[in-house]
Amino acid sequence: MLNGTPPVVPPELRPRPERLRFAIAPLLDAVVHLRAQVPPQAYTAAVLGTEREGSGVVVGEDGVVLTMGYLVVEAQEIWLSGPEGEPVAGQLLGYDHETGFAVVRALGDLQAAPVEWGQAHRLRVGAPLVVAAAGGLLSAVQARLLAREEFAGYWEYLLEEALITTPAHPFWGGAACFDQDGLLVGLAALLLESPEESPADRRNMVVPIDLLQPVFDDLVHRGRARRPPRPWLGLYLRESDRGLVVAGVMEGAPAQRAGVAPGDILFEIAGIPVADLADAYRTLWSLGPAGAVVPVAVLRRGSRRRLRIRSDDRYRYIRRAEPH
């Protein structure tokens, strides 16, 4: 649902209920529309915007909705709409950067029963899937599991085994992914595409539901996972034939304070050469929890520079919404 209008996927991409092994209607009712308003001064506003929209799925009897964190982090207002379309206010309960998941509690009746969780690690490549955004059958895609593979994001994010599905859902943000038994196996997070691909070859990156199980209770009851925070630098990195290019540096983040600048090429962390994003993140996170000093080497206009970055806990930079 975009700007109040349910998204409609092309007819040829939609599932055919008579061919499914489960009743799809109750599951689609549980996939809700989500709209969030973030204040302009929020730390993530410059990158993620102040008005965000996508989907979530009801996973708890008490109105707990699972969604992707980038839709709701630092949100001042959250509105959820169930199958009847009447919006109810929502409250952000918790956010986990390591997985990307967030949980929101509906402060009214969404008139939808929670879905059951499956086990993403048991899916075989080629397995049929339904990826559903808010809006019912017209907003669902019949897909399949194309691959399981490592995924590294430019925002200091790494999944060891993401689910890659095809064809891509055009309204992927927070769309629920169900297996052939109607069990929730993940949430669609991103659209993966390259210039040479046709629209039919586009893929979604789906975050596996298995990653939620260890942190779910913590997110609901204390707002974040009960684990030491990873060291965070506040860098946006992209891979290129020249190496890891610093595409951006977050304002006031550890990397900026240490003198890292856009255009630098990061080639070494703690004396260890790093060739790609996954290498860089694993090396960074191996240095200890947030607060660890991170020696880096960068190439700037042909000159090598060595800098020491005092890492930090990224959650300290995130604005917390006032409770309702």
C-alpha cells in the first residue's frame, strides 16, 4: 500500500490459491500496511527519509508485528492498517541492526490472527514461496528460492546466509515470505538487480526468520538484543575494482571524527588487508565490542594514510520515540 493505495502486482506473478497447499486468505490478512513518520533531525532521516512505508506481519497474539527496521527506526509516529483498512497507532518495541528486524506493537485491533513461524534453514533451492505485501492477493507474488548466499550491505551489515527469491516483489519492504506449508520463513528486505538484468530476473533479498528466534523476546521486552554491541564506524562502503571506496561518512560518527573522508579507499583494518565488504566487516567485528580502537589504512589521492578510529555503539546515535 503506497500513499493509501494497495500495491498491485502483475496478474502473471500472483499465486493461484487453488494450487497452494494452505489457505492463503488468513495469512494475507496478517500482512499489514505500515506507515512511519520520522522527525527531520533523526540520525537516519538523511539516508532513509522522514516518511517511510511498507509492510509488516502479525506474529504475536498481543498485536506484535514484525517488520524491517529501516521502515521504523527513529519513528515518531507509526500507523498500521489491517485487512479492514482502518489504521491504528503502533509503538516501536525493538530494533536489531544485526538482523535488520524490528517489532512493533499495534495499539488497537488489527483484526488479524498471527502467523506461524517456519524454519528457513530447511528450505531447498527451488522451493515454492509466496511473498506478500499488504493488500491481499493482488499484492502477492508466487516466487521460488533461487539461492542461499552471503549478503553484505554498504551500511555495515552482513548476513551469512540470506534467502534470494525470484521473481522479485515490486513492493518488497517488509513483505512476508511464506513456505509451501504457509509458514513464515522471512521478510523481504531489498530488491537485487543489475543493469544487464531484465525485470523478470530481478530478485529479492529475504532475511531468514531463523535469525529472529534468538532475539525476539529481547526485542519485545527490552528494545534490543542482549548481546555486546559490535564496533561501529559509521561508514558507507562500496566495492569497486579499486577496492573498498568510502561512499559516505555519517555525520558525527566515529569514522568522521577520525578523519575518514568520502572518496578514500579503505584497504586495511588492523593490519589485515580487506578486499570486499564481508572481509572488512568480519575483521572489524573481530576486534572486540563497541569502543574498540580500529586502526585503518586508506588511500587518498595517491597517498597512504593510517588512522585510528575509536568505534562506538550505533544505538547511541538513534533517537528513541517517546512511549505512548
